[in-house]
Amino acid sequence: MKQLVERIREEGENAGGGIVKVDGFLNHQVDTALTQLMGERFVEMFLTKGVHDITKVITAEVSGIPSALITAQLLDVPMIYARKHRSAVMTDDYFAAEAKSRTKGEDVMLMISKKYLSVLDRVLIIDDFLATGSTISALCQAVAESGAIVGGIGCVIEKPSEGGREKLEPLGIPIATLAQVVFDGEELEVGPGR
């Protein structure tokens, strides 16, 4: 996606430790026009890949929410975000799976209320980054526990050197990314997704 690639080239920073800082438009301050275009591109890519009959879009809180929300809106389906902390109002049962937070370096539990996900659902998982695949794997595990089907996985930015795609490919689920980032010393090499 040309607009995203250009924006990462202009504003993206190598924050060290394999972290890409894009908080000026993606995961702190959100560029709504760019996010709209990303949602449109996800819908287009999944239709091209034969993904259809989606009933829910799922992400992990917090950074995946904007892209997932726009994608869900365009598909006219609800969006669910997996919570990382059980709130006082989360009194029902939930599907849960553990993921390693790439930015925090610790394990987090991702929880989805059983009230909102069932065997009748066919979901898209949308997130901001595909790095090690840990978060996406955990979301796939929670969805599988519900009996629902994951129809596709979409990530805004892929870091191919961290092997996330290779970890997820055995699941046999179509994967779409909008941009790829490779670290070249202190510089970021940015190209189109796949």
C-alpha cells in the first residue's frame, strides 16, 4: 500500500531492539484517513484471496483497534478486541490464550468473552504488526477454542526477519500485510506488503 509505505519512510523510526516507532500515525496518534485506506485495502486483499462470509473482526487491545474497527465497519460486522486485563465488568466466561508482548517483553493473557464468539462465527484477525507471530497465534488459539473459524489474518506492518509469517503459515490461513519493514543497521528499509 503506497500511502502507508511512504508514511513509514517519512516518519517511521528504528527505536532499537527490533522495534519500529510509528506512533505518530498508527498506534498512538491515529491518522484516520490513512486508517480508512488501510481498512479498504484489507477488504480488497481478502476478497482477492477468496475470504468471504466474515461475521466478526478480532484484534488485541490496543494498537490493532483502529485498523480492525475500520475493516469491520467496511464489512458491516462487529469488531471484538481481546482484552489484556480482566476488568471489573468482565464477569462472564472467556476464551484465553497467552502471548509474548514484543514491545513489553512479558507474557500477556488475551481474553475474549464467550458471549461474543461462537462456533457460528468466521473471523478476520487484524493487528498492527506481524513480528514473531505470538499475538496472532494466541488470537488464533482463542478463536479455535470457541469453535469459530479464522478466515484470514491481516497485519498493517510485517517484520519478515522475525519469522512470524513462517510460524503462522502451517495454519493454512490466508495472510495479508500492507507494508514490510527490514532493519538495515540504524535505517529502515520499507516496501510493500504481501
